[in-house]
Amino acid sequence: MERNADFDVNYKNFKGDFALKLAIQNQHIKNVEVIIHCGCKFGKSYSKFFMLNNPKTLIKMEGLNLMETDSKGNTALHEAAIQGDRASIKILFSVLSIQAINKQNAEGATPLYLASANGHAAVVQLLIDGGNLFKM
């Protein structure tokens, strides 16, 4: 896989999806960790993104937008709440601010609401506990 210095990790595909959202949606926790903690860029297509296991393919980047939204106004945290993905939420909490927890999507739903509406009680509790961390 070759490097591509022009690729933006915040790039949205034709559906309005971005790499971090897709990694969460497809339960690729290692890719979530790499995107967030390494701050790296990947090849031009998401299929290439999933195949990357070689650190030589990573390119250092700045400006990962953790508040990036899809066509429905969902951030990565919204997607993790919808999926009931506790592992991704814990990773996101290490880098997000309180504004992310309270951010509403295009329909006015917060991650907490989406977790509750989708029956993810453990995620609801995690979001409540995480929100309390920011209040200290």
C-alpha cells in the first residue's frame, strides 16, 4: 500500500461517512484506536483503510476532527452510542470534551438519548459516568 500525503482522515465518502464513524460502525476497535491516538491518515478508500496493518502505511497528520458529523449530524460518539460500543466510547472519552457528550444531531438527539433509545443500558451508564468526569 502506498502513502498518500493528500488524503484527509476527515474526508467524507458519497454517503457522508468518515473513517472514524465507519470504524466504529463496523466494530474495528483497533482502527478506532489508531485513528484517535496515533492521529494518522490512511489510503484513499475505506476498503484500503481496513486492510492497513503495516505501520509503514501510516502518515502523520494533524487536525483530526472528533466533532465531524455524517449526513444525519451524528459524531463518532453518536455512532458509538447507537452501536452500543462501550470500547469506542471509552477511547473517545480520553480525547473528547463535555461538548461532545451533549452535542445534538440533526434530529436533536444526543449520544445519551441514542444509547437509551437503542436499549444499551450499559452505554447509558457509561455516558452518564463519563459526563460526570467532566464536571469535576
